[in-house]
Amino acid sequence: MEKKNVVVVAVSSVVAIFGILSAALAFGAEVTRVKASEVLVISAEYCIYLRDRSSPASDLALDAVVALVIAQIILNAANGCCWCCCCRKPPHAKRSCILSWNSRPAAMCVN
């Protein structure tokens, strides 16, 4: 294989690993979250958790977000700078980069 193809395969593999890791962490966070059936509501201001309060869901979700951000940074670094004006990238490449960075916070808010 050419050197360029080896680099493409290596970068794609690393990004795929981070994507799979992020998906696994997100599914783990969903499974371990506190469900409504595990909370006893006494009043509008007071509730009791029926099981241990320290659910790892938020930590797993944060780890999933970090893995996705790392994958996106690796992809952008391998693809070249797409947010600076000095690049000679085609306009659609800049638009897709901007769209990917702007869609991530929107996806996090939906979650």
C-alpha cells in the first residue's frame, strides 16, 4: 500500500475505535441511569432514591462525549485546518466541518 493509504486506514481505524467506544459508553450510561421507578416522590421538593444514589450514568455519558470530541479533533487534524480562513479547502469541506462542530452541542442538548 501507498503511504497515504496507510495513513488513511490508520486514522479511520482510530476514529472508528473512538466512535465505538463512545457508543458503548452511551449505552452503558442509558442502562445505569436512575429510572422513575427507583425514585419515591414525597412532595414537589423532596424525593427519596430507592437504590444507591451514586449512579455512574453521568460519568459514562461524559466519557462518551470526551471520546467523540477526541475523534472529531483527530479527524479535523488529519483533514487539515477547516476553521481558519487561510486554508485552500473547497467550500463544501468548510461547511461540513462547521456543521459537524455545531451539531455536536445540539445533540448533547437533546440528550
